[in-house]
Amino acid sequence: MDNSIESFREKLDQEYNWPSLYTFKFIVPVDNISALKKIFQNHTVTEKKSRNGNYVSITAEVMAQSSDYIINVYLEANKVEGVISL
């Protein structure tokens, strides 16, 4: 596995006691918002459009069971064209 992913997993496990509430934040082009929101189907998602309306910031709070879950969400989100993880 990629060293950066393993390092991120270690940091998550040091910082959080699972299960734990985790906040995801992304910026995505308006045209691709539905693809990103599918990842968070069963969770509350907050949206805010950019000033020009070309992008949307997405915030989702999730009760995560493990660092593996967090990493899998980021890997899925990175498949969405134009997404920026914050």
C-alpha cells in the first residue's frame, strides 16, 4: 500500500477513538456534485455554492467505524472528476 495512505491511517488512529464523528470536506465542480453526494447517501450533507456558481463545497459528518472507512471514502471521492479534498 502507498506510504502516504499508511501514514494517514496511522495519524487517524492516533487522533481518533473508533467509532468517531469525522467531518469530510470537498470542493467539486457543479456538474459532478451528484457523483460525490452518492458516497454520502445515508448521511447529512451541507452544500455551499461558490461565488461564481461553478463549484460547490460539500461537508459531510459521518460516524466512522475505523480509519479504513475514512480512507475508502477518500479513495472513492478521488474518482470523481475535479474533486478537491480538504
